[in-house]
Amino acid sequence: MNVIAATDYWANIPIGEHLWLVSPMIVLVCTMLAVVTCPILLGRRTRTITAVVAIGVTAAFVMAIRVAMQVADGGTSGLSTVSGSGMLIIDNLSAGYQLLMLAFLGCVIGLWWIGSAATERDAPEFFVLLLGSALGMVLMVSTSNLLMIVMAIEMASLPSYALVSFNKRDRAGAEGGLKYMIFGAICAAIMLYGASLLYGLAGSLNFADIAKMVALSFAGGGRDVVLVSVALLCFFAGVAFKISAVPFHFWCPDAFQAAKIEVTTWLSVVSKAAGLILLVRLVAIFCGTVGAAGLMHTVEPIAWGIAIVAAITCTLGNIAAYRQRSVKRLLAYSSIAHAGYMLMATAVFIHPDVAGSEAGISALLAYVFIYLFMNLGAFGVTAMVYWATGTDDIDAFTGLIRRAPALAIPMIICLMSLVGLPPFGGFLGKWWIWIALGRLDSTLGWFLIMVMGLNTVVSLYYYLRIVVRMTLRDDGQAVLRPSFGGMAMVNVCAIVLFPVMFIFANGFKSTADHFARRMFVPTADATVSAEPSVEGDHSAMADAWVDDAAGHNDRDVKRP
Amino acid sequence: MGTIGLTHYLVVAAILFCSGMFVMATKRNAIGILIGVELVLNSTNINFVAFDRYLGPGQLDGQIMALFVIVLAAAEAALAVAICMNFYRNLSTIDVDHGTELRG
Amino acid sequence: MSVETLKLCGILILLAPLIGAILAGALGRPVLRGNTHWIVIAGVAVAFALSVVVFGVVRGAADGAHAVQIPLYDWFTSGSGWFKVEFLIDPLTSIMLLTVTGVSLLVIIYSRDYMREHDKPVRGYERFFAFLGLFVFSMCALVLGGNFLLLYLGWEAVGLCSYLLIGFYYDRPSAAAAAKKAFLVNRVGDFGFGLGILLIYLTFGTLEYQAVFDMVQGGVLASGEPIATGRITTIALLLLCGACGKSAQLPLHVWLPDAMEGPSPVSALIHAATMVTAGVYMVARCGAIFTASPIAMTVVAVIGACTALFAATIALTQTDLKRILAYSTISQLGYMFLGLGVYAADSAVFHLFTHAFFKALLFLCAGSVMHAMGGIIDARYFGGLRKLLPWTFRFFVIGSLALAGFPFLSGFFSKDEIIHHAFEAHWLFGLVGLATAVLTAFYTARMVCLAFFGPERVPEGVHAHESGKWMLAPLGVLSIGAIFAGYLGVEMFGQGFHNFLGPVFHDTFGVHYSVVSAPGAAHAVAAAAHTGFLANYGLMILSGGLAIVAIAAAYFMYVLQPWIPGTIASAVPRLHRLFSNKYYIDEAYDAAVVRPLRMTGRVSVGLDNYFLDGLVWLATAIPRGLAFVLRGLQGGLIQGYAVSMIIGIIILALVVFFAER
């Protein structure tokens, strides 16, 4: 439980195999250092820097493959498990995310290379920030400890603020960056306050212990429910900020619109995915712990809370996307809506029915995966159009099917996926969430199904608006000549979404199921093994509160 | 008056938190808002240290957390000031209510 | 049978053309350009080679193990069950695979030169080959699929490829219209087909071939309830509806002649040799369902017989070579349906097999003529090409003789078998078959005479030239097939084809014969062999003789005494007009279906513009109004954001508070 073990100090120093497990992160850090020192040693030429970064990211990717293979069978393996302090967990989930993240990092760098490299004069700084936020995101998905969560979220966020206002001469960038930063700082502050309360209430920074405390309090046998709820709410402000759930979404459209499009892609795709994976992990731990303690029925209010936030989030995202002219902004709202859908799946697994919860996790994981591809594709096409025409206004897409069929067709597939029409990938994601919700067979499930259905209908309008512009309208704009690499990227996304995912629907789903099942195993173990200590802490803590309430606490005197 | 206990610290922290929130919500000057953030972060620190002291004797989690939060606050402040400068360079003001070009 | 080998082969047969198509599509324009054909040829060649392997494995299989169902993976789970991706490999599959990949390979090789003008690839060269690869993939998927869902997907996919390839010259209005027509007419058929499959799923709870067929043959459902014959008949007729669309049978045949707007290799491959035979394949495959319903079988036979005769009469008066061939294809497909309807599925598939050779040959020759004539294919504008295009002429004659049923060429044997069985079923069917055979011989000979005999005529400004070796080599291979393929089914040579296919139809179509004809023999031809020379060969001699007479008559009428046809036409003007206007079916459809639909369309557009759009506007008014409010919320002011967020948190906290108290 302790951050630093008191007795055997050296036993906790990672060596050998353990170092291999964090090798992708180490490589990322080394790349950052290399990028920082590179200007001194080799000069500031963009080409050189990019080459260094490309080598670094590739190396990290290779390492990540190794890690993924290493943990593939064991489910969880790592420096510490949830049953320990949960500081750094390397398991299937984090290894898988890491792989995807690095691949998408490559894509974003590719996009940057296509669109911005020629005019960029601060490549080293850009890359340091980008890699820094990447590192933060990797950490974010591999921890269940409040300290690490906070640090990781901040580590991912701070560079992002700077990335948004990276271009010093851009008014919009300056404004968007400032808003993003201020909003982020506020959310981080609130999150930290929540974290401090949770720490105080549970006596531990490990989320497994906190979950236990929460469940007990909801069962009526622990802390004051309202206090616990407010603390939880404050803490999740940070996570909600990352995934831009209502009412923590305000930054999202402004920052997305202001940022360079490759940065927008990065934020909307990878950063949100990281937030969602973190949420998955936390909720899985929560369910695992609470479920093992047999208190699942007590936490239904939390499920309802999430469900309502989810419902509002997706409704708001979809409705606000109406009448947007900037496609970037439209996609920003669309990503808010999708965060709402994914939150719905989260609501599913905080539910007495444990089988249902597994379906929820697997549906969510599948959705995150699909979301990555459909958003990357849509943003990639928008980027190509933006670079070719200088605007991301919806008018720039008019007649795209003639002007650049190799962009228009993937765009159509991605947009149809975002709507969730069969047979595209997005449909599968929604379908599985749907099934997971339906399997609950409760008011909550039906409520969410209804909201989701209505939202799908509403969203159809604004996605189709772009499709109609691209296919049925034509105002004779010039033919685009996008770069081959960019076209290849968006087409690969589209191919993954349409035939590949369609053909291997079930294989894909069973992989997600596999992941979902694995997620519960360590958690259940953790509960068992951590039981005595949690109990011990708990009673001690309870005493303290009672003592304190009685007003004659003199622990500091007794303390050695 | 009894001895000063956990509750007192928590109340101080809560007041600090509320004033921080109030500052964040009312100040127009970007630096002012950041000061509000700092207030909240400090309230957090008070909480962590107090909880650690009173509830978790023998473990240092809260203390370490507080240390990290201090570092974090510093990092955030550094970055925030840089972004504010950038804002100032482009809009010649750091009043955040001038930045309303991105909307809708 | 080595299941693993078959599985691997099946996967690779699908993947090779698909990868070829994808690479051609992705790299064609930027990298490969004029060399795109190589990659697709390579893919299809691999598929062909593996089809041969599959054939070998299936042939070497032990008795009673002729069919294997090979599951690949679970595809999708729906409410009550799994949909699997699986293969069904049996002799029928392997024959179809060989036909499809073999003819495709030759056609694609041929296309290398055909799709060039002055040795420069035409516009869309890469697209053409990518689509061809995609077609081969889809067709193989259709044939290999082990359940109705895959059959349906393959069915739709080949339809899509056909649409794309008919409209290949999309800047030509007639081609675009033809593509649209083909697509729409096929939709009509596919609608029934889809319904049939849905009904199968609802009735049997599964879409797997073997499971469904077992239930149909057992007469009871998995739940133990007996199956109503009416249900089976409905399913069979709905499936037949799809087959009529795809195989251009009455009354859905109208799209095929127009489909000739596509490039000639496409006509040869898709609209003669392979895709249009999908309907025949499907009926043969679903023999269990069809044979369980005598009504459905009668319908199949009647449709087949009518189509065969009807299309042949139209072909008599056409002058466009490709259109003659198109009607001939419809007519020959009618033969195949007739064969199926009279329980001679093996003969139908045999005819499918031989027809693929000679009809592909004829279309490719027509393409060669078209190439030489600068895109003109109407025989009114040229003639006497025999000297100008010597090789094309020879191959064309071979193909024509095979089609005409000239003795000892492939068409002769396969067609004869069907007529033979038709006579066994009902003398009327037999008579129709025989009459059609005579007509076929006549119009085929007429076509040859018009194009190659008589005085030499070429259109103005056309420099006629014989095609290059890329085009002639496939013609040569196909003409070998057109001459000799028939011998595979002849009893003197062991009847290899029928013995190979026999087990597939043994329990379905074959049952009929074991009852009707000589006991113990599954095949009527084999049975007939015991009944004496004249009964056995009489029909053969008769139809062969009739074919020769018809050919001679055509030669006489069109080459020696060219005034006769005109005189006949003016003697029976109505009949002639009826034939040459294709029985006015297009016009009838136009009046009965297209115009009313268009009127409805106009009314709908009006409704849509003024009423529905209003409704939509109203429906979207709510979100739009909300959007307006929300946009106000997102006012750009960070303070506003912060306050909204804090208010949000407070509201959430209050919700929690009240939920708990």
C-alpha cells in the first residue's frame, strides 16, 4: 500500500524484466531528450528532428509489441498490480492501448509532416510537447493510483495546452489555447480537491480501496454518502474533462477549432481514448471490488448518475453539431456525442448484474477501438481538404467525390460509421453497446437505448449534410491533389471500418470480450488479498474520524 | 476551545477551495484566474497533509501527494504564463473576455 | 478428403483475386498503369491453379464423402444464433470454380489488348482490371459459400460488379442507362431472393445449406414439426425469382441485351459464362428445396422452356452481333432451367460448363470484330470479314458450330441431353427444346453469314486488322474447349462429368430418375444406354440432322440467295416486327411499370418537397432550436464556461444529494 516500502528498499527498484515492461515509455522519454539535445548537436533542421522522432517512435512501437506479447497470455503482469499500490500496471489493456497509441502517434506525425512540416520552424519544441503528452497518456492508462492518475492526466494535458496555441502568430490558437489551459487548470484543481477528499475518506490512494469505501458508504455502513458522492464527482471532473463529458466539455469545440488540424486529430482521437481507457480501468476496478464484496446493488445511483451525464452529453453534442459550418468544430461536437455513447457503456457495468458488466466493458473497448479509426479517418480527410483549400468550412467539401474520390469515399465510410449505419464499423460499436444495454433489461438500460436511438437519428442529419455536399452537390471547385501518404492513411482507416471489421465482426468482438474478462481477474484477486489491510485501515480510519468528531484527537502526540 | 483537529484543517481548506472557485468564476484577468487555481491547489495540499497527519500515521502517501501537487502547480503556472503571454502578444490584453472569437 | 487442403485452397482462391483487385485499385493509377493487368492475371491464375487442386482433391475423395462443410470462423452473432463464414465444397462447387476461374483467366488475358487503343491503355484501364478481380472474388465467394447468407452476399456482390462493369464507359449515356437497368431489374429479382432467404431463416432457424437441406429432405423441422409443402413451394418460388433476375429468365430478362453496352470481355465473362449462370447454380445447389415441391419444378421447367424459345425467336431478327449473342445466352440459360425443371440437373450443369466455353469464345470473337471495326458491332454496317479477320473467323465458326449443336462439338452433346430429358418429362417440353435447337442453329448460322460471308464491307474510315496474340491466344484455348468439352459427358467416354457430379444430385434430382426410369440408374442417359440404339441415338441423330439442315438453310438464305429473308419478312410483317421489337416487352414494361412509377415519383417529389420537407423541417426544428440555445451557451467566454461548469457540478451534486435522501 505504501508508496515507498519501508523495509526492503531495493526490492522495489525495477530491474531486468520489469524494465522491459516500461521500455516503450523509457524509449519515449529518451526520444524526448534526444529531440531536446538534437538542436544543439545536429542543428534545428526539421528533417533531422523528424527523423530522430520517427526512429524513436518506431523503436517505442517495437518495444510496445514486445511488451504486448509478453503480457498477452498473463493478462496482468507488471511492476505493481492493483492489489499493490496500483502505481503502474502493465496489462493487456495498457499494452494494447500503448500499441494503438504509438501507431496513431505515427499517423499524427505523418499528418504533420504532410501539412505543417514545410512551414514549421519549431519542430523540436512541437515534438517534445507531442511526445510528452503521449507519455502522459500511456501513464494514464496504466495506473489505478490517484497520485499517478493526477500526474498522468496533467502530464498529458499540459503539453496539449501548449500544442493548441503552438503557432505564436495565430489569434485563434492563442485564444483556444488559453481557454483550454484555464479550463483544464480549473478541472485539474477540482479533481485534485476531490482526490484529497477521497484520500481522506478511504485512507489510501489506491482506487481499489476507494471503491470499497464508496460501496460501503452507499450500503449505509460507512462514510457520509453525500460527502463521498461529492468527492467522487469532483475527482471525476478530471476524467470527464479529458473525455469532454457535459458539463466539462466547453473547452472541446474551441480548442479543437483553434488547434492545428493534426493536433486536433491527436486530441480528439488518442487523448480522448486515453481518458476513456482510464475510465474503463477505474470503473472495472470499482465493479470488481464492489462486486466481490457483494455490494453491487448499492451503487445503482452511481450508474444512474453516469447514465444521465451520458445521455445529456451525447444529446448536447449531437444537437450542438447542427448548423456548424466548420467541419473541425462539427467533428469536435461529434466527438463529444461519442464520448456520451461510450459513457453509456460505462453505466452498464456499474450494475448488480456482473455478466452485464462484462458485456459493457467489452462493448466499450470495442467502441473505443472503432472510434479511433473513424475519427482518425474523418479528421485525416478534413486535414487534406484543409491543406488543399485553406479552409475547413463545409463548402470546401462540395463535390469532393469528383475532386478527390480517394478522399471522399473514405470520408463517407467514416461519417456513416460515426452515424452508426450498418454495415460500417461504427454500427457494430453501437450495436454491441445496444446489446449490453438491452441485456440489463432494466429501466436504466431502456432509457439509454432510447436516448441512443434518438441521438442516432438526430446525428444522421448533420453527418449526412457533409455526405450530400460531397456527392450530390458540385460547384466546380478545383480537383484536389492530396499526398499519397495521407490518402493511404485515411483509406486504411476506411478499410478497417468497412470491409475488415464487417468481415471479422465476431473475431473482433471476442477479442474485446477476452480483454473484458481479463480485466476482472486481477481486480477480484486484489479484493481478496487486500481485504485485511483495507479492513485494517478502515477501522483505524473510522476511529480517527470518530475521534476527530469528538474533538479530542491527539494522534500527533502519539505518533512516533 | 478544544484542540485544533482534522475538522479545522478541512474547514480552512474548504474555505480556500470556495474562494478559489469564486476567483476563477469572477476574475476576468487570466492571471487572476490562475491565482484562483493556485488557491484551490493549495486547499488540496492542506487536505492531503492534514489527512495524512491525522488519518494515516505511518504512511506518507498524503505528504508525497502534496509535494507532487506543488510541483504540478509550478509546472502549470509556468505553462500558463507562457500561454498568457502568447495571448497578450496576439490580442494585446490578458482579459479573457476579449477572447470570444471561437464560439457557437 | 483433406479438409485442411480444401480450406487453405478455398481461402486462397478468394484472397488471390481480391488482393489482385485491391492492388490494382490502389496502385494501378499511381504506379502500375499499363501493367495493371499483370497483377490481376496473377491473382486469377493462382485462383485457377488452386481450383484445379480443389478439383483434384474432390475427385479423389472416397465414395459417400463427396461434400465437406468447412467452417472458417464465426462471423456475427444475432439474437438466436451464429452466422458462420463457411465453405461447402463438393463436385458442383469444384466444377463451378474451374469454370469461373478458367474463363476469367482467359478473359482477363484477352482484355489486356482489348482495353487498349493504338497500344495505349484506355481511360480507366486500372479500374477495369480491379473490377474484374473483384468480380472473380465475388463469384468464387458465391460458389464457395456454405450458407445462404454468403450466397446472398456473393449474389449481391456479383450484381454490383456487373453494374460497375456495364457502366464502365460511364460517359456514354446508353451505358449508364443499361447499368441502371441491369441494377434495377436485378433488384426486383433480388427482393424475392432476399425474402426467400429470410423465409428460410424463419422456417428453419438456420441458413446453413446442409442443415436446411437435411430438414427439407427429412420433412421435419429441428423442433420435430412437419414442414408444410406450401411453405417449401413459397421458398422455392421466391428463390426462383432471384434466379430469374440474375439468369435473365422471363420475365426479368430485359436487362441482359442492354448489358452488352459494357466492354466485350465483360459480356463474355459476366453476361455469358459466369454470373448469369449463378441462377442455375443456385437452383442446382438448392435441389433439395426445389425437388421437394413439384409445383416449383414445373414452374422452373416452364420458365426455362418459354425463355429458350422466346429468346431464340428474337435472336432471329437482330443484326447487332452482341445482341444476337445476348439473346442466344438467354435462350441457352432457358435450356439450363428446362434441364433443371425436368430433374436433369447434371445435364443442366453440363450445359452450363460447355456453354461457358463456346459463348465466351463467341463474345470474345465479337469483341475482336468490334475492335477491328472501330467499335461498330452491328452487322448491317459490315460483312464478309472472313478474309480480313481470318483467325477471328475460324474461332467464331467453331464457337458458332458448338452453339448451333453441330454434331460432335460440345454444344451438341450437352443440349441433346437436356432435350432428351425434356422428352422424358413431357413431350411438349421436348418439342420446345427441339424447336429451339433448330432456331438456334439457324440464327447462329445467320449471324456468321451476315458478318463473315458475302461481299466484303467495312465501315467508312475503319482500318480493319486482325487482333494481336494477346487476344487470339485465349480464343484458341476457348475454341479447344468449345470443341472438346462435350466429350467429358459422353457415355462412350465414360461419362466422367456425370459420374463426378452424380453424388451431388443423387438424393435430390436423382431420386426422380431412380423412380421414373430404369431402376438402379441415377442418370437417364446411362439408363437410356440399355434401351437400344435408336431410342438412345435417335434423338441425337434427329437433332444433329436438324441443326445441319438449319445451318444449310441459313447459308442458302443469307449467302446464296440474299433476297429471301427480306421477302419472308415482308410476307409476315407483323411477326417480323414482333420479333425484331423483342415482343414489345421493353415497351410494355415502360408503359406498365416505368411510367406509372415515374408518375408516382413525380407525385412523391411534390409531396416530398412541400409536405415531407416541411415535416422534416418541423422535426429538425426542435434540435435546431436547441442548437441555437446551446450555441448561446458556448458563447466563447471562458468565464461563462467556468460558471456553467460549476453550476453543472452543483446540479449534479444536488441530484446525488436528493437521490440519496
